[in-house]
Amino acid sequence: MRPRLLDLCCGQGGAAVGYHRAGFDVTGVDLALKRQPDGTYVDDKAIPARYPFEFIKADAFEVLADAEFMARFDAIHASWPCQAHSVASKYKGTAGRHKDLLTPGRAAMQAAGLPWVIENVPGAPMRADYLLCGCMFGLPGLRRERWFETSWHGFDLNMSHDHREPVITVAGHGPPSWVREGVSVPVTTADWRRAMKIDWMTRDGLAQAIPPAYTEWVGARLLEHLESEAAAA
Ligand SMILES: C[S@@+](CC[C@H](N)C(=O)[O-])C[C@H]1O[C@@H](n2cnc3c(N)ncnc32)[C@H](O)[C@@H]1O
């Protein structure tokens, strides 16, 4: 039987597809709300429509506290929102407007008692057990570094970055203005899909996602960890 992974803050499923390829059955949980320019929220219909596995619209903290629900799973992944930690928010001076969910999220995952993986942006308040980028996975045009902290203190010697070719930025609603001004060809959603090797997401979904290649690799490490725990039991 395939091990079962709970994918918290799942978005449209970039992380999910990588774990599925690594050998997990995946269930996603997301609030699926979209912030409007006036600060109110509406349902984000693209998340349940595009997420490729079982999807539950819920608060990640509530499901982590539900012991009966958590008994369905063997491991947890969480992509807590990065806006409080991202370079773009720090550059724009908006980071303080966003709550750090990663720190209380880690505590809630720890309390749930299952092996876990947290993914976030460089500079987030976490230990980077694995530091991954598109250039390490045959996605040479993609400069998208992401950190992964694991409950088992994973360790690996990774290759360094290699971005000699022109790179693409997948963020916000397009490349930042200081890049856009120097770009003669518009960067389309199709360009983002090609760069991330993701063909099922909207532009908003892509801007928040990680390429499945990252979690296919992390998922293989998680499987090894689950197997070594089972052997030691
Ligand atoms: C970085 S995105 C996830 C990207 C996704 N892991 C992927 O690879 O495609 C973060 C997601 O967290 C969701 N979110 C924020 N707070 C949440 C909460 N308390 N419970 C569940 N989901 C939440 C947002 O709706 C958003 O879709």
C-alpha cells in the first residue's frame, strides 16, 4: 500500500504532484480564499478545480488538531504562506502586514506526532536541511530557490547553483518592474508552465507553487525515512 501524505496549504498542487510521483497517496488542505484589492476575501475556485488529488477546504491548524482525521496519514507536508518572509515583501516593506504561520505551524505539526516536511522561501525562520533550485533538476531557466526543513534533520550534499543561461522569474503577477523594463518579449503563463514543468495551473497557482521535481526528490528522502523508522520499530 502507498503511504498517505497530508499536503497542508496545498494551493493548486505543485508539491502534491511531486510527492505522488515519489510514491505517496496525497490529500490536500487549503483555505482556498483569494484576497481582493479592498482587503476582503472571496472563494478561490481555481484551487479545488485544479488540485489533482483529494481536496479538503479547511484551515490547516484545525485539521492538525483533529486526532481522528490525522490518523489517516503517515506524513505531513506544509507550504505555509511565505509573504511574511519573502524578499519581495521585505523589499516592498509589506512583510510586517503578514502573520508568521510557519513558526506556530511547525509546533502544530510536531504535536501531531508524524514525520513532516516544511517548505518555504530563503530567509524564512527555519533550518534549510535541503536547499533546492530549478537548476538542480533539469529546469535550467528556473531560478527558484526553496528551503525544506524536515522532522528527521535530513542532510544531503547538493550541487551548487548554475544559472549561466538567462533565467525566468515566476512570482507575483509577472516579473518585477526592474526586470520587466529590460525584457522585450512578455513572459507568458505558457513560459511559466514550461519553466516549472507544470501544465495544469493558472498564473496565480504557478506564482505560489513549487515545481513537482523538488518534492519528488524530497519525497524519496521521506520514504527512506519512513522505511528506516518501520525497520527500527
Ligand atoms: C505557497 S501557497 C502553496 C503552494 C503549493 N504548496 C504548491 O506547491 O502548489 C500557500 C497556500 O496556503 C494557503 N493557506 C494560507 N493559510 C492557510 C491556512 N491557515 N490553512 C490552510 N491553507 C492556508 C493559501 O490559500 C495558499 O494556497
